[in-house]
Amino acid sequence: MDAVGIAKLATSIADTGTRQDVAVAVLKKSQDIQAAAATQMLEAVQSAAPAPNLPAHLGNHIDTTA
């Protein structure tokens, strides 16, 4: 190998490493955004208004003759 070939190879290896670092950073940011969205959805479900206080006998039987 000549000096130019070695320099091109070294540059290519460094460039590949940089691209991988950027890809990993983007992936982590995406995962953080998804985790935040999931947390917001769970909090929204938990803070939803509870069902009104209904009598205990309601909802225990299904009328299948109708």
C-alpha cells in the first residue's frame, strides 16, 4: 500500500466511526422521545375521570334475550 491508500483507509475508518456515533445518538434521542410520549399517555389514562358511583348490582349481568 502506498501512503495515499493508507491515508484514504484511515479517513474512511474515522468517517465510519463518526457515522456510527451519530446513528447511535439519533437512536437514543428517538428512544427518549418515545419514552416521554408513553409516559404522557400513561399519565393521561391514570388522571382520567373515574366512573360515576353506580349501584353495585349494575354491570354484573348481561341480558342475552334482548
